[in-house]
Amino acid sequence: MSRADQIFIRNCRDILTNGVWDTDREVRPRWEDGSPAHTVKLFGVVNRYDLREEFPILTIRRTFWKSAVDELLWIWQKKSNNVRELRGHVWDAWADETGSIGKAYGYQLGVKYKFPEGEFDQVDRVLYDLKNNPASRRILTSLYNFADLSEMALYPCAYSMTFNVSGNTLNAILNQRSQDMLTANNWNVCQYAVLVHMFARAAGLEPGELVHVIADAHIYDRHVPMVEKILSNPQYAAPQLSVDPDVSDFYAFTRDSFSLLGYKYTDFTEKIPVAV
């Protein structure tokens, strides 16, 4: 069975059994009908995924991982903040009439800064350090720029990556301030697992661990029945991630550079309401 399934099931059962409801408070998110979107949550969830053992994708429900890769490349390769440059529509609710989500996500990664070695944006600085300063303990990115928060359509949820090289292995920590467990948890895990593979390949390293730190891990009130149903689905063995062996340039990867071998899952066809 998939280790990712086991982690997700454990997290969700813990939230449903031991979590704290916010029904006694005013909340910002709203459902489409205007009702407040309340959650049950746990604080400080930490999950570890060993990418040497498996690709951490759920089998108890289908994760549309190719769409997740599309969004990852939109942020980390294109460094874009315009939804018109994204294949999917997950960001449409936060975009303005021009398609912009403001100074958020990809915009922050594309801003250039001066260093003694020259000008770099955040992505290129990571690539430079992984190749030239692998022993550094300062290899990280941050999307949470306080100076620009007022010009962001949505504050970044997955906001920081810290990279660490041990021997010939690249490990990483993903910090996330907020996590909608049903709609986004495995989506983000798959994205950043792929990102570790990309950086590792570009730097001539082997992918190792992805550690996912979630400050507020929650399930929305209208999602609870769906989550309970998913948790009882059968579990299958994790698939194998295949990465095009001819691609080593970080900016040359496409969604088709990645494929999953033997991905077996339970389909999930219910429409999931999204709180905005």
C-alpha cells in the first residue's frame, strides 16, 4: 500500500477525532451561497515522505497530478502570476479582469536580487547554490514578502522551501501556513515531490526526503462526509515516477517529462465545493 495513503488517513482521522472546530468564531472564507466556511483543524502537522521509496501520491482517491505539475511549472519555471498562462482553472476565482493574481507566487520567485556573485532570482539562486555551495545551510526560497502582501489576491499558503544537501542527496522542507486537506493536501505533496526531483536532477543529486510542515491542517465542514468516504476506500501500491533521462536543465522540464508507472486508484467523481 502507499505510504502517502497511510499518512493522509492518519492525518484526517486525527483531525476528525481530535481537531478543534472554529464554529464559535467569525471566519473569512465563504461558500458559493455566502455561508461561512467553517473548519475542524489541527495545529503543527509534520509529515515525512522518502522519495527514494515511492512517489507520494494517494491511491484511495485520484490525484490529478499532471494538472498539479502544470501549476508547479507555472509558478517555478514561468514565475508567472497570470492565470492565462496556466492550463488549469484552479486560480480563476482569485484573478482580476486581466488574469493577474497580483504580486503573488510566481511573481515573488521572479524578482531579482543582487548578490556578490551577480543578480539572481530565488529559483536561480537555489540552482546556483546547489551546484556551487551544496554545503550551505542557506538554500531556501520564501514567497511571504510582507511588503507585497497587500497586493496579493491570496496570501501564499505553501510559502517556503528549504533545501539541504546530505552527501549526494537533496532533501527539502515545505512550509505551509494553511492546508485544505481534501482539495489541496496531496496536490501540494505531489507538486513539491516533483520539484525536489527537478532540482536534484539539475544539480546532479539524488532526491531524498520531502518534509511537509503544516501550521493549520483543516477539513471544511462541507467536506467531512467526502473525507470519511475516501478514508474507507481500498489502498493500492504506490506507482513509480519516471523522469525523462534526457532532461537535466531545470527550465527544460515539461509536464510530459514525468510519468507514473502503475498508478492504480479509486476514482472520485463528486464535485468538491471550494471556499473562497
